Amino acid sequence: MNKRADTSNLLFQSSEWNFNTLYRTYDAIKEIALDELGLDVYPNQLEIISSEQMLDAYSSNGMPLIYRHWSFGKHFVYEEHHYRKGHRGLAYELVINSNPCITYLMEENTMSMQTLVTAHAAFGHNHFFKNNYLFKQWTDADAILNYMEFAKGYIARCEEKYGLAAVEPIIDAAHALMEQAVFRYNRPPRNSPMKERARVRDRLEYEERAFSDLWRTLPQRKADEDPSETERDLSERKKTLNLPEENLLYFIEKNSIILEPWQREILRIVRVVAQYFYPQRQTKVMNEGCATFVHYTIMNMMFDKGQLSEGNLLEMLHSHSNVVFQPGFDDPRFSGLNPYALGFAMMQDIERICTEPTAEDRDWFPEFAGNGDWRGTLLDAWANHRDESFILQYLSPALIRKFRLFALEDETKENHYRVASIHNERGYESIRSTLARSYDIGVNQPNIQVVDVDFRGNRHLHLQHTVRDGIVLDEHARSATLRHVRRLWGYDVSLVGVEAGSEKILYETSSNKLAE
């Protein structure tokens, strides 16, 4: 009898799903994911939602609980408009980095798609969230849901007590600074939940008693003060305040003298949310590549076991092919490298190098080429890299040729682009490092830090933007953001653009100048 004619092992045959079928299929996926792929995941919580609920989740950054703000409603209307007009579809799933890991499945999905997205999100993303070093270092999956519940309730109580007109501008200003509201290189020790509650209580009690008079005791600067003494004061001030400080919201929360205790707590809430999403911005290629590789591998293993029919597999492969499609650079749909396409291709390439390496692979990857352990190699890569380091270490010449990658030099003084790196040994190294650098958010996002603050005088806050490759901030956005900083700080705020390496000043502006 034809093996495929035997339907006794099939988990389902109809495109319609019910909860019994979901449970049965989930167990089959879990067995392969844990026992055959060696994945390590948080407990899963699957929730079925409608398209309207998915749109609502889109608008709130995918969080099941979040505070109210007009920007979320604006995002909802935008997404709903494009969805209703047929300009774009909705994701088949949404997954939350929490413990338990929450996966939202669309009720409109067929059973084949429920199978694919369960493998993709509930096991692929889940494993990556739990094991990647960035998520372990910068997020707390155990506490995020409780914290968001606290944040939602806290801001709602502030709106009731102080009024929406008082609360909304603080959130507006904090949102404008979210990209400068994360610790990138170090962070204070994490408090336990008990200490966190005590910290909030102590802050409210202390600041209500003391903060209005605290800063009046600071001595004023003398007009004829010795410059050398000023320099010593600056050095001491920077040491005391741990300057320069990259996290603008953190510095303002701790040091602004005009903020009420409840306003400081709102700043803290916004920067906790910003820090929660920080690892996801650095691991888009790896995270989606891991999840796509996991669902592709699992659904093929399920087919080999006779648990999926050919029709099921073809439906899944159709969706999978759409996800990993990479338009050419001259295609109207091209908007850069598709992270799903690049990530999935790199995972498959690592599997190939481990099992069927070429002589070229052995030269480039002597550590794991031909080791036969593609599972262990991938698990190690998923745990210990972000996009930049992953591409720099694992992108192969074979994949560079497959994607037809090359590097261009774009000098502002030249009238034409120049092809700087092609498909030779030196070119592969250059292409790999250039592509890896493009995923380094430390290079691609503005580096703005607090460098000084004049507590003894006019309380002027000094910010410095380190300009790389001559790329300055958009003037309109720069001015708008500076006004938000001024709103939170309460005194003049200046921003100086300094060229990286040379310390040459490229531009200067301040909130007082903008007000003139």
C-alpha cells in the first residue's frame, strides 16, 4: 500500500479546526521540538483571537496589557484602514516574550496554518526568547506581565487624580525619547518585586516631603571662580552623576527637579517598556530566522511521520514561501533584505555546512564544518549572538553568491557609486563585515548622551550627539524632540553635534534658541 494513502496517523484532515485538534497537534509539535530539536522553552499559553483583537494587539506593540495613550489609537486606525481596504494582511500570530509565553492565534486560520504558526511562535520564538543572551540580560520574562498590569493601573489612577491634560504631555515627551531610554552597555542591579514595591512607596513618601526644598540648598557659582576650579568641579560632577549618560529618560527621572513623584514613575514605566523591546531590535534576523527554521523543520518531520497530508504540507509551504520571499533590488517591492529570508537561509546554510561541507566551507568555518551536529551548532548560535555578530561569524561565501550580494561605496563628493567588493576572497570578507555593520543599532541609531548639567548655576542640561559618517539629525525632528526634553527637564537644554574622532563641532542648538 502507498505510504501516503495511509491516513491513520494524520492529526487532521479538514481545514477547519477545533480545540481537540489543536491540543493533539500541539502535543505532536512539542514532542518533535523538545525531543528531536532539543529546544528549551517557557510554558506555552495559546489564545485564539479575532482580526479585530489582532489589530488591537498591533496598536499596542503586541502587549496584552498596556496603558492608554492616543498614539496607540492612531496606530489602530492606520492598521485597520489598510486591512479593511485590502492593502495589507494581518499576521497569522503574535507572540509575547513572557513566562508563560503567550501566543495569539488568529481564529480565521486554517488548521494547517494553526500548525505552522504554533511551531513558529510557541516553539521557535519561545526558545529564542528564553535562551538568547540579550533577552536573558535585558528582559525579565517572569515579571513583564505583572509590571504592565501595574503600569496600566498606575497611569489610569494618575489620569483620574491629575487629569488627562496633565498626564498626556508627560507620556508624549517620554515616547519621543524612547530610543534614548535604554541601557546599552550596563544597567543598575534589578530589584526583586518586593524591593520594587518598596522603592515606589519610599519614593512617593520621601519626595512628597522633601523634594521642593532639596535643590534650594545648593551653593551658587561665584562670578570670579577660577577656571581650574571649574574644571575640577566638572570632573567631580561627572564622576558623581556617572556622566556621560546614554539613557536620557533615566537621567531625567533621577535628576529633574521639576517633576512630581507620579511623573517620575511614568518616565520609569516608559523606559522599562523601551528596555523590554531593546533586544528585539538587535535580533530581528536571528529571531525570525530561528522561528522560520523551526517551523519548516518541524512540519517536514511531521510529514515524514505521516502526521500531515500532502495537502497540509503544500498549504504550509505556500505560506512559508511567501514569508521568505526576497525581491530583487530592481523589484518595486524591494525595501532591503527580508529578515525572514536572510535568517532562514543562514540557518539552513549552517545545517548544510555541518553535514555536507565543501572545501570552501572547511576553510571559512573550521570550527564546525563537517561536525555533523547541526542542532548543537544552531542552539549555540541562537544563544550567544545578535544579528551583527551572527552575520559577521556565520555568513558564508556560498550564501553571498546565492543572494548576489556586493558592496557599494557612496561618497558624497563623488557623482557615481563605486562597486567596492565583489565575489572574491577579499570581497567576501568586506561584504560580510559591511552587512553585519548595517545591523549594529549602536552605529545606526543616534548616539546622544548627557555630558554635563549645571546644578550650581542655571541648571543648564548639556547633550552631545556623536555624528558618524557626517549623518546629522533631521532639523525638524531634532527641534521637536529638544522641546520634549525641555518639558521634562524644566530648564534650558542644549545639543551639540560633534564629529566622531575629530571632536569637530558640526552644529549647536538649544531649547532657548528654539523659543526665540
